[in-house]
Amino acid sequence: MSMLNYTLVADGPSDRCLMHVINWALARTSPSNSTLLINSHFADYREAPAEPRGLSERIERAVQDYPCDILFVHRDDEGESPGHRRKEIADATQSLELPALICIIPVRMTEAWLLFDEAAIRLAAGNPHGTAALKLPSLRRLEREPDPKEILHNALEVASETTGRRLKQFQRDLPKLVQRVAELIEDFSPLESLPAFSSFYGDLTTELAAHVLSRSADK
């Protein structure tokens, strides 16, 4: 049995849903002959008395407040190349003393990684047996969609099959429902065909193996 502490620094509060992706990936890549206990933190400073400015300050503050074995830093690519975002993260961290660092850079934005599971979307919308067509993009098109967040929100609304006042209340709850979609997805492996996800998963596999070896050597 081993313990792993990780911290996620993300673009915004809605990206908390990435913790479900991380937890799934950690569980999948952990050695079969050992139990991995995960302790996770989401570095959210929106309501902090002195909110850190810029990516470098947020990362430095997160590591101070939430010491960890692995630090995940998320940046949506939003039209920039993943390489450009990786350089941004490298520039922001070059003067900092950090634990193992893994970049999470979904093409366009995080919600693209939630659009492949229609059943989870319908269940999150509270209408698992609904039949309304959600018009979700195919897996191979996920990284080509310009606004995955809008697509996911629309899919949730359509899946709910609500109207009038109920629909307005449903729309107010959309941020929570996006988190619920991520929570309900049991298997993110279909995303391995996407280069951005494959890169994240490969980095995680490497760092987790190093973490396990380090802990074994300390015993």
C-alpha cells in the first residue's frame, strides 16, 4: 500500500472535473500488486484574501498550500498549440522548486473530454432513458470542435427534455451538472485515441512508475 498526494492547478473552477480523469488514470496505471491511496487537492483561489496573480504565482502558492508528490497543471489550448502551452508552463515554473509536474492540455477546452459518453450526459441531466437526439460529435472530431463547453451545455439541456421554468433552473445548475458528468464516467479509455489525452496519460504513467519506485526504495 502506498500514498500519493497530488494537487491540480487549473484555468478555472469548472476544470475541477479533471480530478475524475486524473483519479481514473491513476487507478488504471497503478501496479496491480499494490494499493494506491490517493489524496487530492484542487487549488482554487477565487475567494482567497490575496488571490495570486499569473500562472507562476498560482503554481507557487498551490505547492506551498498543498504539498504533493505530483503537481498537475492544466491549460486549455484555446487555439494555441499544445507545445505553446507547455512552454508557458515551463516558463512559469523554471525558477520554482517543484515536485513531479504533469501538464494537462485538452485541445480547445476540458469539456471536450466529456463529450464521448452519452449515457453519462443523460444520467447527469436526470433523464437516463430519454430519447432526444443529443447530436454529439464523433470521438475523432472532439478536438476539432471550436466550443466543447457550449456543445456539452446544449447536450445536457436537450437530454433533460425540460421546458419553461424547469429549463431555466436547469440552466442555472449547468456548472454542477458538468461536474456530475465527469463523476459518472467510469472509463475514459476511449480518449486514448486523442493526442492530447494520450500525451497526458503517457506522462502520468511515467511519473507514477517513478513515484512507486521511489517509495519502494525508501522502505
